[in-house]
Amino acid sequence: MAKLNYVELSVESIVTVRPFYENAFGWTFTEYGPDYAAIEGGATTVGFNADTTQPTPPVLPLIEVTDLEAALASATAAGGTLRVPIFAYPGGRRFHIVDPAGHEIGVYQSEH
């Protein structure tokens, strides 16, 4: 079966969005030049593409955490803007936050 293992987000500037993900989720980046950086080593690699000649279309990435309230506090402290407050759904709870580059990110905690 095929599985999703890489998500690429279009950004205007790596410098603008990188601190948000470092501070909100503790991620570290590998740089691939001035217009590309990636978070590697997890279940899914996330790439940030600032190359205006090849922009990436929008997606809704979902990030799983073990403490939803702590993640919300970290994400807002890191400069994220809350778009959808914490809500319950079958199997867990989540919120949506907008990063400094304007991407909406879903952050969830599973009931399992």
C-alpha cells in the first residue's frame, strides 16, 4: 500500500516560517539552499518551498501531539494565529492554527 511520507508547503520566506515550527513543535531543519528547508526523521518529512518559480499548492497538514493544550500554548506563543479552537471529533480532539506564512495547520490529540 502506498503511504504519504512527504508534505511540501509553499512559503514566501524560510526565515519567516522556520521559527514558528521550531518553537511551536520543537522541530529542527535541514537546509537545502536559501529557498528550501525540510524537517526530516519523523514519520513524515515536511518541506518548505520558497522558490517562487515552482510554488506548491495549499494543503491541510495534521500534526499529532500528546498534549493538545500544551501544543496550543506553544503554537500561539510561537506566533501562530488560532483559526479554529479546540473541538472534539470521533477519536480525538484538535484545533487549527495559522502559521506566519499563512498555512492552516491542524493539530490533534488522539483518544488512543
